Amino acid sequence: MKIELQCPMPQLDFEVITLGHGSGGILTNKLLESGVFKLLSNDLLDEKHDGAVFNASGKMAFSTDSYVISPIFFPGGNIGELAVNGTVNDLSMCGAIPAYLSLSFIIEEGLSMKDFWQILVSIKFACERAGVQIVTGDTKVVEKGKGDKIFINTSGIGTVHPKAEIHIKRLEVGDKIIVSGNIATHGMAIMSVREGLEFESTILSDTCPLNHTIKSLLDEFGTDIHLLRDPTRGGVATVLNEIARDSKTGINIHQKAIPVIEEVASACELLGLDPLYVANEGVFLAIVKADIADSFLHSLKKLDFGKDAAIIGEVVAEHQGQVILTSKIGGKRVVNMLVGEQLPRIC
Amino acid sequence: MKIELQCPMPQLDFEVITLGHGSGGILTNKLLESGVFKLLSNDLLDEKHDGAVFNASGKMAFSTDSYVISPIFFPGGNIGELAVNGTVNDLSMCGAIPAYLSLSFIIEEGLSMKDFWQILVSIKFACERAGVQIVTGDTKVVEKGKGDKIFINTSGIGTVHPKAEIHIKRLEVGDKIIVSGNIATHGMAIMSVREGLEFESTILSDTCPLNHTIKSLLDEFGTDIHLLRDPTRGGVATVLNEIARDSKTGINIHQKAIPVIEEVASACELLGLDPLYVANEGVFLAIVKADIADSFLHSLKKLDFGKDAAIIGEVVAEHQGQVILTSKIGGKRVVNMLVGEQLPRIC
């Protein structure tokens, strides 16, 4: 998507970010005034105060994430849209409708203005796609060699959907575990770039905003959705382990049911990785009441980013705190949390 | 303050932070469960979801800042308490009562667990002092040489004080400009460590939470307080320039009235720096209605961190968008925004 063509880079005095752009002084002001504020403009941001002020009522969700992904431009996206989608999705997992994001940059001296602008434009379009606004921000610059191009923190606020009652304590034996799409795609997209792997077609990151999909599901299924989680770092295996541990239930999953696109599966095999541990960005896990599972799946399959959804397991009374996988050939094994670090700086 | 003695470091398997601690897997979990969650424990954080959920109503403020200060331990504080106080103060400048903070780390591989723990303990005590809670967080680790020990982002939420009506548009000709304390202290504390300067007594950073002081002033003076800003990066000169520009008023300040402690003034002279451009962390500027200025000052002087407060200038109809300083010997000069970068990574 050559969306940056719609937002041509403004005339700037510098070709790269310098320490002065993080001074808080005239260069910081010039950078912001030359195009950043205009690009991301909305009533709250335009106030340019130390924070944004808005009206709120009811149950709110608040989430934060720092993004340190390398490379900053990757197949299927870049760190800018990832930072928007990631926090939008974290809020969605709380059953919230994301509304406002903060945006904070830590830039390594020397980042090209062109790269910075491209990231900003991606942020703008990701915000529009998700229906959220950047309302407050911060820009810091560190010396060459004290950072790595750009790190981005986004924090976000949203109102919890009136029908949402998402909580680990709501898990019941018999609940079904649904994954919203093909797993391990984001991790393998990054890994294949880093390792210089080539496949018939490029594996693209699945980064996307899940909030509209989640909202539709909450509208329809409300409190029958017991838990939502996005299996980012550590993958599906780690998140299911956290859920089993914190809910004190057992979890069974079925390898045959877990959707993985063929190229991703091959790449994982080549590199000796288990897709269950590979990071996702545009996938969520929903744990729902057993008797709505089929209609939940039916609805999800018709929604954005849900066409490959599948029921992959269930909550059981046995083996509390453990995740047990039934393999394709029928064997059973314990699935633990990710040990060590498989793919550093995946998000 | 040897506050870390009250919170002894838990037994950890590692002496330094490794990439695995940012994996989202078992090491991340171990690190958090071994002491971090317990240290910062509160009802919202203890939920350990992707975000925190709480009830809100009315006008809210939302702010963010990433802290990249170097060195991470400095005379008078460390990056942990700075990150809490800084965001608490940004919210206070919006007229808000800070309530909830997010906490996000970007750690360079190899940071000692001891340093990390000391920073965490400082965060805990800074939160208690300010009366805020860490409710959600994130931990990322980057390779050695791709960061610098630790960067911290805090974002914060608070409810706007019912009597607050802080807005750049409220500035009126005749309004008085009050500074809450001695300026340039934080910047010179950092600078003196970096330059290896020695003075009779060590210059300490002024980092502190201003929220209780601001709340008392809002209780007493309400809408007669027109604007609040904290002159951090770029110092008093830069913030006053932003105010003059955005309000389309003129600003006069009087050098004789600006409080600077003697050692800081000497250090500035030695290094050829103007205290007006040096960063502050525990100081705010208040622009108030002229006829309450004296009683505002009187009250502020009795509050925490306000004893050295002074009226330093006024809003005028002339020279719109400009800040004019009357020097100690009576000359007048234009004070511009900070040009270039004086002290990189000051906050």
C-alpha cells in the first residue's frame, strides 16, 4: 500500500533526526509543527498541552506496550502500524472499544526523515482504520549507538463494551477455545527476513486491528465470551499456559485443528520452530461457553480477519494448570511456556 | 534514602537481564512473578490482563512520556522515580488528580538485576508518595548495544479537578507568571555528574511529585489559575515561548525575580549556560489572574516544593508571541526558544 503518496513529506531542514530534535526546544517544535501535528491532527491533539483532556464515563480499559521490532519495516507492515494495532488489540482483549492512544518515540540519532515520515503516515492510516485518535505524545532522541533506529510506545484508553464480562475467573469446564486465524504468521514473516529465507510467496505479518471484529462478537454473544487474549510474544502455547495457571483449570488442544498456513508450517519446520511458540499480531484466542461455540465460530468466520478461525480445544477439569496437546497422530504431550528466547524483538 | 532496604531483592536465577526476560515466555513470567508484581501490587495490576479495567466519570486527563535519562542513577534520584514524577506532573499541569500509571520498560541486555530492582523499588515509593498506582505494564529487552541500560515509558490517567479550567485561551493581559521554585537544578545536577564538576555541596535533581501542591492550589484558587506548565526540556525560556506563541500574547519576565540557587548559577556560568534554558523536573509555571497573584504566592510558599516560589513576570498586550526579559541591570532582550541541544538525555 503506497499510502504515503497521499501524505507527501513536508519540507524539512534536516534529512535525518538529530539530538536537537529531542531537545524540547526549537528543533522539536519545528519537527512537530512542520507536519507531525497536522498529519495526526484532531481536536484533542491540537490542544498541544502536556496531556489530553476528554470526557469519560463508566468502565474504562487502559493498556501500554513498547515496540522494539527489528527490522522496523517488515513484510506486511512497519513498527508504526504495529504500535497502533498492538495497543488497539490489547484494549480489545479487555472487551473495550479503543478510543484514544498516546504515542511516544525514542529515536536513535541518524534515523532518516523519510523513514520517520513513512512510519508516521502508517500510524495515521492505522489509526483511521481502527477508529482511534492519537491525543498526546512525546519525542526523545538518543545518541547513535544508544538505541536502534526507533522504538515506539503506545498506551491506550477505551470504554469497556457494555455487554463485556471478560475475566479469567469466568472460565468453566467445557468452555471452547477458539483461535481467530492462522497462527505464527507474524513471527515467521520477521524471521524469514532476518534469516534471508525465500519462499514461493512472501510471508506477510498478520498485523491488523481486531477491535471491530471483537465489538461485533461482543454485540452478539456478550457475556458468553468468557476470555479474550492475543497470543503475541511467546505464542499460543505461552498464553494458554498463563490462562491454565491463573484460572487453575486444565486446557486441552488438538494439533489437527490449529490453523497454520502451509508456507509458515514449512518455514517453522526448516528452522526447527514450533508454530505454537511463534508470535502473532492479528490473531486472538476466545474462550467461550460451550453451547455458543459453533455459532460464535460461524459469525467470526464472516467477520474481518476471522475467515480461518477454528475451535482448537476446551477447558477441562483434569490436569489443572497444564496445557495438553493431542498430536496429529493421536499422541498426547504437555505443552509448556516458551523457554528462553526464540525470536528477540518480534514486536 | 536507602529505601531499597525495606524491599530486599528476591532470589532470582539471573544476575543480569537477558533477552529471554523479554520473550514473553517463562523467563518474563518468572521475573514478574518473582517480585515485580508483588512489589507494585494493587487490585488492578494483580488482574494481570492485557490492560487494566476501572470505573471513571467526568473529565479525564491522559499523558505520556518516555524517559531516557543518562546516567540512570543521578544525584537526587534515578530514572524510576523520575518516570513516575514526570508523568504525575504532566497530569497535574492539566489540572488533573493523577490516579493510574502504566509502566513500560525497554531494557538493554546485561542490565544488572540489582539496578533493575533498585529502580523498581524507587518506582514503588514514588507511586506511594504521589498517591498513584501502576496498573498495567510491559517489558521488552533489546540486545547489548541496541539500547542504553534502561528506558522507561509511563503514561498516566487522572480526573480533572472539578474547579480546574486550565487552558491557553484563558490567558489575559495583566496575568502574573509565577515559578514554583528554584530553576535549572535538575539539568545542572545531571550536567555536573557528566562533566565531573565538583561543588561545595552536590547539586541534587529537584524531581518530585507536584500533584498534591497543585491540588491544594486548585482547591483554593480554582478558575483564577489560567495555565499550568512544567518547564522540563528546553527550560523556562522554551515553555514561555510556546505559551506566547500559542496564546498570541506577549510575555515579560524579570531576571532579578527568577529564583536560582547560588551553586546552580555558578555552575551555569562556568559552563556558559543560561539557567532559563536548563531543564527542571520539580518546578511549575502558573499563570494566574493578577488580583490573586499575591495570595497565590503566599499559599504556594507554604506548600510542599513551593517555599522558593516567586512572581517572575506578566502577560502583556505588546510584542505578541515574544518573551522579553528585563536583565538585572535593566536592559531588555528577546528570549527565544532553545536552539540546538544543550543537554541531551536530561529526562
